[in-house]
Amino acid sequence: MIPSRIHLAPMEGLMDAPLRTLVTAVGGYDLCTSEFVRVTPQRLPDRVFHRFGPELSHASATPSGTPFRIQLLGSDPEFMALNALTAVRLGSPSIDLNFGCPAKTVNKSQGGSILLKQTALIHRITRTVRDALPAHIALTVKMRLGYDDPSVCVDNALAFEDAGASELVVHARTKTDAYRPPAHWHYLRDIREALAIPVVANGEVWTREDWQRCYESSGCEQLMIGRGAVARPDLAMQLKDPDFTPWSWTDYLDALMRYWELLSDMLARHECNDAYRIIRIKQWLNQSQRGFDQGPSLFNAVKRLRAADEVYATISAAQRLTR
Ligand SMILES: Cc1cc2nc3c(=O)[nH]c(=O)nc-3n(C[C@H](O)[C@H](O)[C@H](O)COP(=O)(O)O)c2cc1C
């Protein structure tokens, strides 16, 4: 079964605009989403949205043409609505709401997965944002199965649908499951059978075989890929095109160097500092350990380096070895 649509997952601290540029250029992705924009009780300035989504200035698409939209995280219905309107004014063609974030700091301030314990509140947030948005702007939701109890998943999903969400991505784990395998894809079948809107499967798909098992268990035709897209930037193409030749380590290193260049461009434009460039490169290399046999040795060689020129030299040397 080939997924009908593949979404590139939002990943705060990992899937920034340069990485979205690279991963969507490989192909296979139908949609991508910003890292979450945290909504506090204020009207966020336009520059915040542009920082999270430089794509907004380019018809809300990555350079290869994959549509991009903004994700919001927060619990105040009115301020969520106000900031959703700003994102739309700046060009986001739809809005996604995050009800899955497990981070302690976020949950402490009533954001993310903690809200899955309050079905009435998530309904009110979603309904308020829906009512504020123009009718042609889709509102979608991303949720986990629950905070600590997956049995609430169908009731919460029904609340999102009733409040006007037009699509639901479900990360098939609770907050307390964190990122521990397995993902409990079978709950997605219950949700899908209860809802009329499309349900997108998410969680623990790293290979073609994982997708087959996810599909058989959930019945979902759409898939969102998170860490698998970072470990294997060609995963969506592998799933969509049976004749696609999977990437070699050389292909990955070329992309990693390109990422370095894109981050260096950001640095030159004063949009990030050197620490950001080094951290993001290490994050991507860290994930590559899961996708390529050579990943662990390069990650180990780079992980303690502090200076940009050392990081660059180490990656360049690895690249030369493959030529
Ligand atoms: C580093 C990291 C950051 C994440 N940030 C976000 C985020 O900003 N918004 C969101 O909805 N989910 C976020 N997630 C969750 C992912 O979108 C996805 O639901 C999760 O990783 C499960 O999918 P996977 O097993 O394919 O990675 C994040 C996950 C990771 C690993």
C-alpha cells in the first residue's frame, strides 16, 4: 500500500527551515509544518512567524514546492485565535494545533499533551480558532493518544472533529509513553472508524516494513513521518516509489554538507549564531545513526567538538573517504 499523502512532521529543535528545504527536495512529501509556535497571552509579532516559517515569504512553500503551514501550541482560546489569524494574514494556508507536546515546561504552563486530560477545553480552543478563521482556511489538529490513558483517544478525537477540525494527525502513543517503542497503531483504527474526517497515522515508521504494519493495524491511508525523515531523508520516496534507489551514505553526506551551507547562509544573514549551526548539525547526525550503518562513527567523531571549523573538517574528511 502506497500512502495517499505523506506529511513531514513538525519537530521543534530539529526540523528547521533549512532541513525542511533539504528533506522536501528529496521528494515524496505532500505537506510540511513549522516547529510549534508557542502562544502566550499576547499578539505575537510578525517576526516570530517569519522566524519559524521563512517559507511564509515564498508563497508558503519550500523551495521544491512542498506546501508549508504554521503550527500553534497554547491553551488560551482567544489568543490562539488571534495568533492563528496573524499566521493566516502572513500566508499560512492552513493552521495546525498541537495537543501532543510532552515537554515538562510546556505542560506546566497548560500547553501540549496535558490538555488531553481536558476534553471540554480542547473543544473550546479548537472551536474558538475555527470560528475566527475564514472558512477556506483549514484547521487541523495533532494529538497523542492521551496524557497517561489511551482510552480517552476516541472521545478527544470526536471533540476535535465536532469543534471543526478537518483532519487529525495522531501520534500513536501517550505522553507517558514519551518516544518509547512500540507505537500503538491499533488505537488509530478505533479513532478512524469513529470519525468522518481523515486520520493521519504517526509514530515509529522508519522503514517500508514499518509502514506496511502501521497500515494493516490502523487502516490509515495517510502517514506523517518524524524522526524517520531525518534518519532517512529518502524514506518518503522509498514508500511512494517501489523503483526508487535508496540513498547511499555518500548521498547523505552530500546533503549534510548542503545543510552546513544553508546554516552558514543563515549565520551570514545574522538569523542564527554559530552555536545553533553546530547544534543543528549534531542533531541531524545523531538521527542518522538510525538510518545509516556509518552514522554512529561519524556522530561519535563530531559529538564533542566545539569549534565550527573542526566540525566542518570532520564531515569533509568523511565525505572525501567516500569518493
Ligand atoms: C525533537 C522532536 C521535536 C518535536 N517537536 C514537535 C513539534 O514542534 N510539534 C509537534 O506537533 N510534534 C513534535 N514532535 C513530535 C513529532 O512530530 C512526531 O509526532 C513524533 O516524533 C512521532 O513520530 P516519529 O516516530 O515518526 O518520529 C517532536 C518530536 C521530536 C523527536
